[in-house]
Amino acid sequence: MEWSVMFMGPVGSGKTTAVRTISDIEVVSTDARATDDVLTMKSHTTVAMDVGVLALGDKDKLRIYGTPGQDRFDFMWDILLNQSKGVLLVVNHAADDAVAQLDHYYRDLAARQGERNLPIVVCVSHMDAKPDVPLDIYHRYFRETVGLDAENVPPILSMDARDKSQVRAALVAMTALLEMVERFPKPMPIKRA
């Protein structure tokens, strides 16, 4: 079995770091020197994709893609979505309005995936920047803004992209969803935001 999954989210949320942290191979990276407002956040940014692989044992593996966070490179989102079986949506908890970030990427993802209804795991990065703000703000977003029942809210996990065990936990959650979809192919209940 081989599945492809992608990390999607804003610039600086930790997508490239997560791929580099967990990959069993040297990551194929398209980082380039930042030339726009991203330069105020970091010196380099992903302009196409990052690609890594995680061996799961018994010849099973996950191919892991990291997408660019900037909307101007969103054509890569479509290319990688077509190859992916699931999406790890990374949200930067340190952002001024992290819920607005989540809303932007979730709505974009919902529009792009069409009828596929890909499994989603929400990975909240940079929790250390605002430890007093609970993960419940993201649960509320899915319940109140999107209108999902509590049992249909995607898994929402804190993830330090530098910590292999936390990235692995997010990927374990994703593989569990992928196995569930494979065994029970009924579309996942996702409301269009």
C-alpha cells in the first residue's frame, strides 16, 4: 500500500519543517529566496512542493507533500490534491487571526476537492506562542461556522513540526482516516463552507 498525503496551510506554519522532520529520504525541496512580504517572516519559502517518504513497514509507505503557502502558487495545490488521498491542514496558532487562516484554507480546500471529500487532519503549529489560547477555538469554528456535528469535526492536533513524535502522531491520525475510508468508502460528511 502506498498513499500520498499533503501538508497545506499558510507560509510559516511548518509544512516544510514537518516533511523534513519525518521523511526517511532526503527531501526534494523547492525552497527559493523570498522576495516579497514573506521576507519579513523568513528568508526562504516553498515555491512548488516538498516531497518526502515515510516507510510504514511491510513495503507500505506514505508519500508526503508540502505545498507552498502563498496563494500565488495555488496551482500547485491542485496538482498535489489530485495525487493525494488526504490533507493535513496546518494552522499557525501564533498568527494574529489563526481561525481566519483556517477558514481561508479550509474553504479553498473544500472548493478545490470537489466531490472527493478527502480526509482532513488539522495540525495546529506554534502553540508555544499562545499557550493560553485553547485548541477549542478550532473545534468551535467547525461546529459554529462550518456547521459540522461534533462527531464530524476533523481531528485537531497540536503539532510542533520539529518534533518527530508529534508529526508522526498527525500522520497516524491521517492513516487511520485513510484506512477507514478504504474500508468504508462512503463519502465523509463534510459541509461546504
